[in-house]
Amino acid sequence: MKTIAVLIALFLSQLFYAQTNASPEISVSVENIKSDKGTIFFGVYSENTFMKKAPEFRAKSEIVDGIASAIFKDLPPGTYAISCFHDKNDNSQMDFEPTGMPLEPYGISNNNINDYGPPIWEDAKFELADESLNMTLKLTNQL
């Protein structure tokens, strides 16, 4: 009987530990997609990788009824920015004009699009602390 009580106490303490030490996650959705064709690619960046290197965390999503979403789990607390793009032709990359302007719709965290150049870290960054975040990105450049 004593063994059962110890096992129950151990189980409950592990359950409590798992719940209190769960890593925060980021749930991201895009809701203004004009076409269900193609794929939405998401990337989570730190300041060191933003607009310079591949994202530190990535995901992709099918589009259903104009909506795509992704959940990023097990991210350490820190400062991040998220970008996404609608890969209309499913070639797994963002396409650009010869002048460098995007040919495919894109979005950025905080929905603060720079009309005169690439996204700016200061406009896109946000803090991930102990609480999970939900955010909605809006696509621009939807021709």
C-alpha cells in the first residue's frame, strides 16, 4: 500500500512538473489568402538571421478556404520575427522580379510592411517569454 502511495505521488509530481515547465509556443495564421493554390511557408528568425540567412525555425501549411496556419513549439524565450510567403507556383522558394521586388505575396509579424524596401527588424520583432502567443499575419502584394 505504501508503494502505491509513493507511485501516485511520483506520478502527480511529474505531471505537475511537465505542465509548469512546458515551453511557450507560437501559433501563427494567415487569413486573407486569395487563392487556395500553392503553399504558405513560415519562418521564425532572430535578429542575427532576419533577412540575412535561413530561418531558425520553419514550417509550411496547405491553404484551406483562404487560411493557413502553423504552430512553433519548443522555442526558447527570446526576441523573434516571423515572415511568411505564399508560394503560388509550389517551387519551394519566394520568387522575385529582376529588380528584387517580390512576385509572391508575403507577410511579416506585427503586419508592419515597409513599402519602400525589405522588412525591418525593429518593425517585425516581438518578445516570446513564458506565455504562448497567437498571431495573425496579413499578406501583401496579392495580385
